[in-house]
Amino acid sequence: MFTFIARRLGLLIPTFFGITLLTFSLIRLIPGDPVEVMMGERRVDPEMHAQALERLGLNKPLYEQYLNYIGDLAQGNLGESLRTRESVWHEFLTLFPATLELSLAALLFAGTLGLLAGVIAALKRGSLFDHGVMGISLAGYSMPIFWWGLLLIMFFSVWLGWTPVSGRIDLLYDIEPVTGFMLIDTLLSDEEGAFLDAVRHLILPAIVLGTIPLAVIARMTRSAMLEVLREDYVRTARAKGLSPTRVIFVHGLRNALIPVLTVFGLQVGALLAGAVLTETIFSWPGIGKWLIESIGARDYPVVQNGILLIACLVILVNFVVDILYGLANPRIRHQR
Amino acid sequence: MTTETAIAAVDPSTLYPSPLKEFWQHFARNKGAVAGLLFMLLIVFCALFAPWVAPHDPSEQFRDYLLTPPSWLEGGQLQFLLGTDELGRDLLSRLIHGSRLSLMIGLASVLMSLIPGIFLGLVGGFFPRFIGPAIMRVMDVMLALPSLLLAVAIVAILGPGLINTVIAIAVVSLPSYVRLTRAAVMGELNRDYVTAARLAGAGLFRLMFVTVLPNCMAPLIVQATLSFSSAILDAAALGFLGLGVQPPTPEWGTMLASARDYIERAWWVVSLPGLTILLSVLAINLMGDGLRDALDPKLKNAV
């Protein structure tokens, strides 16, 4: 097991340096003069121009710039935002819980509903329910989620008035950010009704963000389940008189879960990309919205290291999924 | 005696149908795929003949008819079949002209990633010692970022616009072609026919492009279809974020970005562009499923 983890970790290192190379070149590949682009004006005063180059370290040879960049990263220095003058790392930490809360809610929604729908569809193969699940999941898979979000807002918020249009909590409430998770913070605070308000704010974004993972998980569960139900050990379990529920959930689903888990892990990257869109639609104050706004404001340090942080996050999650997969499936662990 | 004559009378071509015909028979059995194909033909027709099909100029502003509802609703005008947007432009005409952009972005980005992708994959497969792993590491880096985020990063460098959208999407879909091609090539390289071609003195380029590549095409065709649909989706997402094609160009995603402000008053401005995107992407995905089943039965249960 140890060599397995070590080998996977070894594979991460070149990927990490590749990503730093990408984010490093990001700021240097901007067509035109980077200082002019960042200041948003032409013909900057030459002295200020030289100062800005100096400050950004852009006046040194490229390899030295890259080494400096890596050195800064190693010291945990991710630069500061041009707009707010706050450190990028600090901004990321304040905004990340919002994205995490949204993503977890979306995964919970997609996971429970997707597993359930997939298992039932597999058991009733060829039925109307099966065709319905497959059809809906194909539509979900093709869904432009930014439009789906607008549609849900139009229906539930504007027409029915059930849920708020945007944000994480009503402005009436003054919630102290203890953990950064609105659901927990509202419970900790003594404001009445704040928790329910936070839940109402969370529902639509979570559904929107969870739609594509839901489609993928339902499809994957169904096909994995169909595969497993054909296995000999399921027949044996049935023959020795186990109850159908036990056969389905203990013998069937447990083995079908292995491929589903992998897909679950692969969805994390897609989830973060979806978060960019979902947060923009719902004005959800997370890292996706932060990134898009920074691009709009030409806040390059934030764009550069924000992308680096998100990429590291995706790599990390995929690594953890890899390890879990190795734990669940010895065949993977021992393969060379 | 009778059976013998019957066999003699059978036309040999019916016994061994041409690959194209066999493919079509498989494809046509899948009703969803055929429906998808028909819808795509409609979109392609609209795109090709947009100026003649569309009732109005997509950028002409009818100032007296701002936010007119679709014709079947109260207050609708027959000349604006699907209603008008906030500047009085005919929605149907804009959607029809938008199909040109979406198809063009899809086609251009698929070609721009397919060709270098196949080449890199072939090189990676034929040189498994050093160049292959090096290429794959670079592709791993690109895969580490979610596709939309990588596209956003590229657009952040290059600036928004049609050409840059195409470039960003092409770069994003490159790794999957490289991986697929390389995997297929490595599977084929040990086959006897490749050895035979080598012994017969085939050069490297002949081996790559004439001997091996045609046998790796099935998964690539399927992938090209699927990445065509995700190209349309990503382009629309970029447009929606304000990073893609810029208004007033009638791109589907860009149209949605400006429609957000009218969510309370004009549902048609919000729903119709998105519905068009959904249906097009769905149609292509259905077609892709049909293609996969027909071309590559091994992949049938893969997601």
C-alpha cells in the first residue's frame, strides 16, 4: 500500500510543476505590454512603467522569473490582489468555504438521487421508469447549466416566489463567519430563522450544480449495477435464500459502487468548473465568481494564482480518489 | 437441388454488405440517433441558408416592438414568430444566425484539436521510450484543470472574442484525442499486420498514417462527435460569462447573458436560446451514442 501511495505521489510532482509553468506563462503571454494591460491605460509614464516591471519582477530573465515564482510559492506567498491589496491566499481562504458548501450540497443531491435512480432503473430494466431515467439523464448530461439556473430562478423565484434569487443569506441577518459554512454558522448564531433562510438560498444553486453529476452518476450506477447483477455471486446469494434487499444492496450495490466512486471523483473537476457558472448566476460569493470577476477586472495575480489553487485542489481530490480506489480494489493496488 | 439454385441466385453483394451499408443498418436501428441526426440536419440547413431562412436581419432593431412575446401569445406579432428581445430584434432570426456561429465554432475547434491530437498521439504511440511519456505528462497537466476553467484561463490571456474562443476550446479538447489515439495505436502496434508491413519495408510515415491510423479511427470519430457537442456547450458558457463571442453577435450563450435582466418580464428571451443549445447538444450526443454503438461495439457500456 505504501509503495502504491508513493508511486502516485511521484506522478503528482511533474503535474504540479507543469501547472505552475502554465500559470507562470499566463501573465507573460498576454499580448502587448503587461503593465499597460494591467493598468488599463496606454503610454504609462516610463518611470512608473519601469517601477511596475521591477515590482512584478518582469525585468529579469525568464528562468530567473520562474525560479522566483516557485520560490515565492514555496514560501506560501501567492501575491496580492491588485484591486483589494489583500493577499490572494487570504481571499481564497475566505471564499472557498462558500464554494465547498455549495459543492458538497450538490454532490449530496446528485449522489443520493443518482444512486437511487440508477439502482431502480437497473432492477426494472426496460421498464418505463428505466427509459425515463435514461432519457432524463441524457438531457441532464447535455444541459447548459447556466441556462438551467436561469430557468429555475424564473420558475421558482420569480413566478412562485419560493426561493430567493441570489446570495447565501438574507441581508437582514448578521451572521458571524465562524466556520465559513453558512449552514453551520447560522446554527451557531442565535438569529431566529437564519438557518432556514440559508437552506432556501442553497437549494437552487445546489440543484443546478448537481444536475450534470446526477446524470452521470445515475447512468453509471445503472450500467454498473446491470453488470454486477449478472455475476455468479449474485446468483449464489439469491440461491442460498438471502432476502432480495440484502442481495441488491450488500452484494450488488457494494460492488457496483467501485466504478461509480471513480466517476464521483472525476466529477469534482467538472463540479468546480460548474461552480464558476453557478456562482455567477446566483451571485454566490465563492471562488468561481471571484475568478471571473478578477478576469473582468484584469486582476492578474488573482487570476494566475486562483487558477493554480483550483488546479491543485483538483489534483489533490483526484489523488485521494485514486488512493481510495486502490483501497477498495486490490487489483488496482497491485498492478504495476 | 432447389437449395443449390437458391444459393447460386443470391447476389454476393447482399451476403457481404459494404461497410457503409452495414454501419447504416446498425445506426438506423437506434431511434434516438436517427432523431438526433434529423435535428442536426435541420440545424445545418439553417446555418447554411441563414440569410434566406431567417425572416429578418438578426441585428435589425424594430424600435416599436421591444420585447414582443411569441406570436401565439397575447400581444404577439405574426412577423416575429418567436418574439423579439430587449432591442426589438427578431429572436428567431438571431437563433438561426446563431446556429452558424455554434456550428462553426464546433467544427473549427474539432478540426484544430483533432489533427494535432492525432499526430501527437501517433508520435506518442510510436516512440514509447521517451517522447511518448513526455507528451502524456504534458497532456496530464492539461487534464488536471477542468475544461471550462482551462478555457477561461486561455481566454483570460488572449482576450475574449470568436477566434480566441475557438482556440481555447481546441486546446482544451486536445488531450482526449492524444490519449485515445495513443492508446489505440499501442493496441495495434503488436498486431501481425503491422509487423508484416514493417517487414515489407514500410517507412515510418507509411506505417503511421496508412497502416495503423485507419484502424484507430472508430473511437476518434465518436470522440470527435462528443467533443463537437461539448465545444458548443463550452462556447455558449464562455459567451454567457462574457468571455466568448461579444454582443451584438447573435451567439446563443451571449444572447442568454443579456437576457438575464429580463427574467421577470420576458420568459421567451431567457428560455429559447437555452432550449436551442440544449436540443442541439442533445441531438449531437444522441448521434454520438448511435455512432459508438455502430462503429465500436466494444465501447457500448462505457460512459
